[in-house]
Amino acid sequence: MSQEPWEMGDCRSDGGHRAVPSQITATQARHATREFFCGLVPAPSQERVESAIVVVSELVANAFRHAGGVTGLHLVADRDVVEIAVRDPSPAFPRERPPDLDGCAGGFGWPLIRMLARTVTVRPSHNGGKVISAVIDR
């Protein structure tokens, strides 16, 4: 759905663009996602909204934890799906790690993202780093 280049904070729904902060935190990303979904007509189910918020939260948290931060957040919807794309400065692709059942080292986010999304793609970014896109049902 999305094609780079896109600006940090480029969020588009059926009704146009919405801005998000240029240096986004996980909390701001969740808030921007909720606002994005509030602008969709017809409105998706609460379950879909919550799934999207989990995906955004995990992608942003992983970008900060493993890739040096977030350099772009892109949300776009069509009639059937929503694409969530997070760009970060690291060229290293995500890797599956065994979940830490003690809760200290993580390992749950990437499998959770893949479980909630219809598709997940990772590709090099035009500006360096990478873009991780998750497509979820609308």
C-alpha cells in the first residue's frame, strides 16, 4: 500500500492526512493510532482498533529497543485493510528470539506482531535503515 518516501507522521485515512510528532514515543504512537482509527468511516470494530494499537506499540518499542529509535510512522487504510509502517535507522532485520518467561529479556513482541497481522514485510528504507510494514484487517 505505502510507497516511500513518506514523512515522519504521515497518517492517511479515507479522509486525508493527520500529523503525529516528529520524534514519536510509543505512547504518542498509540494515541495517534487511536485517533487515526476514530477517523475511519465505517468505523472498525473495537477488537481491530486494539489489535492495531498492540502492533504499533510493539513495532515502536522494538525500534527503540533494538534499532536506535523511530524515524517514521505511517498509517494508511483502504476499504479492507490498514497498513502500519514503522521506519527505523538500523539496517538489521528483526530476528526471532526465544521468549524470556521471566519477563526480563522480552522475545514476545515479534511473534505477537506476526500473529495479529495479515502480512508483515521488512524492507530496506530509501533513506537507510529499514521499514517494517504490518497489514491488518480493517
